[in-house]
Amino acid sequence: MRRLSKIIMATGGIISMLAMCCLDSDGVYMYYAGTVCILGGFIAGAGYGLRVLSERRREMQIEMFYFHQADKLDGDMVLIEDKKIAP
């Protein structure tokens, strides 16, 4: 997922840079180049959002793993405490 986000961000950045090279054109083509530049920025932003999402997902998986391990240990401790010897 991280590699895919890097590829998407690089693609958006390249599209934006190539469109910026064409901004000195005349007439309608300048507006087309500006539109493509903006779209490249959106693509790069989507790649960045995907990267942030994958990082949050990874952190959540690690957190849930440790939480699950703690639950197992707590459950064992409760079972040990509940056993009482009758007099």
C-alpha cells in the first residue's frame, strides 16, 4: 500500500510539473494546462491521503495486537483469582 501511494504521488507530481511547463502557452491551451496542473495536484494529494491511511491502519493493527495480548493475560489472571478453596 505504501509503494502504491508513492507511485500515485510521483505520478501526480510529474503530471503537475509537465503541465506547469506549458503554462506560458497562449489562449485556451493555457487554461487546459492549468486544469491538468490542478488535476495532477489532486492525484498527488490522493496518493498522500492513501499513505496516511495506510500508516493509521498499520498503527491500529499494532495497537489491536497488543490489546489482544493484554486481554489474554488479564483473562488468565481473572480465572486464577476466581478459584477459591472451600474450607
